Amino acid sequence: MLAKSYFDLKEYDRAAYFLKGCCSQKAYFLYMYSRYLSGEKKKDDETVDSLGPLEKGQVRNEALRELRVELSKKHIAGELDGFTLYLYGVVLRKLDLLKEAVEVFVEAIHALPLHWGAWLELSNLLKSLSLPDCWIRDFFMAHMYTELQMIKEALQKYQNLIEADIDQALALFNELRDQDPYRIDNMDTFSNLLYVKSMKPELSYLAHNLVEIDKYRVETCCVIGNYYSLRSQHEKAALYFQRALKLNPRCLGAWTLMGHEYMEMKNTSAAIQAYRHAIEVNKRDYRAWYGLGQTYEILKMPFYCLYYYRKAHQLRLHEQLNESDDAAQCYMLYIQDIFSCGEQLEHAEVSTALRYLGQYYFKNKLYDEASLCAQRCCDYNDAREEGKALLRQISQVRDQIETPSADLFAPLSNNNTPVRRVSPLNLISFTP
């Protein structure tokens, strides 16, 4: 316990000193891990203290080599558990012994299948593996598909894992809190669900409860921010998202949510900065790209707006997640800006957008708008047949139902007030 206390204080050499000679597997792992982190810290210090650019090989690897020799002996003797196997793999990877590292990481996940860190290390090294038959393998495969931009396959994996709807998810979270009332991990996700369901009393209770447990946690700050946002107190909401980011500057959800709050306050410059920080954390997050497009739309800067909407459109997560209203909003704004900028309609994205909007308007019985989209689909080879089929469908019902004409490319909102088009539910990460 003394060594663990020193470890928590990041005094790794002291932790290793008091663990030396301990025989248990946990103590041995903590001993070796302390030595590893001590070496990494010293290398970082050496980098900071360097007056000029570091040359290749200047940073010493003696500590890693020593760890490799010792861990190798234990490995040969079969004395490493899942955690120490993981550490051995990390050491091998750091020394660029990638083939050996892969073998050790595979051994580590067989020894301890639920250790996600070992799976993540493998995701950076391999494309295909003989993996253990365990449910966490599906999380790993979905993560790999996402990294390889195989979005459809990743979504299918995640959808297979996430079969419960919001009400079931809320029930599971409540059951989790009954079993572990002092848990803070993942409570920000719980608050997102409560926000979407507009469950203000429950969200208030959760926020007060987490403050009593630990008010200096990222999750606590995000929960309080969601609570104030639900009460339309956007200044206070932004303040708590800022506090979350002080605790963890790489908290993607906090950056994006703070951007939404600044949009509600019509502070476009601050919103832009928040969304840009979110993109720096994860360039594949469409919500931040869409937020930037919405911001530049308000600033009447169509070329910037068009660029960011295109980036969001390329990710197309709304459509594939069956969020039809949000998808239609994105596609409509994209088409609107294409026309306003006077660009030539030569993009494959345009036909995709028109095709989706045609079906969307048809399902919502807006036949004039659906007909216009279908006619424009006929201008594109890849969408011509679908456009003709949609026109035939419209002609069958048009004699019976008449709908007032509308401006297809008018904004879906009836006023100029910025709306929070991306709900906190969309911030739930598809990674474990």
C-alpha cells in the first residue's frame, strides 16, 4: 500500500524501491510498471532539457532494454500474468520489436481478455489475428473498422452490441447506480440520456449526488453542464464544460457541448474555437464539423460554411444511424450552399444528398419537394433510375393528396435563432 501511494503520487522510483523483492503477481507488475514509467519520465525530461533538436538515438533506451531482459526471462519461465504480458508487449513495441510485440499482446489478451489496453495496442499493429472467443472482441473489431474508415462495418458491429433503446439504457444505468452508488465513470453518458428525455428532476438529483461524491471529476462537470443547459442557463453550462476541460483538455464531448452552448449565446467566435479544439481531439467527429458549418452559416460566410458541411456530410453518421431529421437538415444545408455559391453540380455527394432528400420528403408526404428532388436526381447517372422510380411513386398518390408548395432549400427552422441541432445523445462515443 505504501508503494501504491507513491505510485499514485508519480514517485515511481520510490514505489519501485519498496516493491523490490515482493513475490505476488500484482506487486511484481506494479514494480515493473513503476520502473517503466520512471524511465519514460526521465526520457521526457531529457527531451525538455535538450537545447537543440534531438538527433536519432540521442534519447537513451537503457531502461527499456533492462526491462526487456528481465521480462524475457520471466516470460520464458511462464511467470507473467496478463498485466505483465501487456507491459512486456509495450516494452517490445517501444524498442521497435514489432513482431515479438504482436505475439506477446496476443498472449496477453488470451490470459486476460477483458484488458482493453492490450486490444488497443494490437489495433495499432495488426490487421488480422486469431482472437479469443469473447464479447470484447466485437468492440475491438469495431474499433479496428473505425480506424480503417470501414464505417458501415463498424456501425454494424456497434449496432449489434447496442440493441437496447434509451429507456432500457436508462433502466440499466439506474440498476448500475443501485449496485454501485458512488460510481462516477460513465455518468456523463447517463446525463446525456436524461437530457434527451428532458428528465430535469432526475438530472438535478444526479448532478447533486456527483458533487457530493467528487466535484473535481470531468464527468461531474459535464453532468452539471447538461443540467444547466436543460434549464437554458447557457452561461453556467459553458462554465462547467470549461471546468471539465481544465481537468481533461482532451475531453471531446466537453469541447463539442461547449461549442453548442456558445452558439446558444450567439458567441460565434468562441463557438468556432471550441469546435476547432474538438476536431483537434478527433478529426472524425462529424458533430464538430457540422457545428463549424452552422457557425459560418450564421456569419454569412458561405464558402467556409460549405467546406465544413461537406466534411460533416462525408462522415454521414446521421443517415446511417437512422437520425432522419438531422440527416435531412445536413443534406438540405449542403445543397442550399451548393446553389448559393454557384458551384457546378458535378459532385457525387450532390446526387447522394438529392436522393436522400427525395425519399425523406416522400416519407413525410411532402410530394412537391420530393418531386423536385427526384427530377434533379435524373441529371445524375448514378441516381437517374431511383429518381424515375420516385417520380412514378409520386404520380400514383398525387391525384389523391395535395400538399402546399414550399421552398425546398429554405432552412428547416422558421426563425434565425440558432438551434441546438445536435443533442447530447449524439455525444455518446461508439468506443467503449
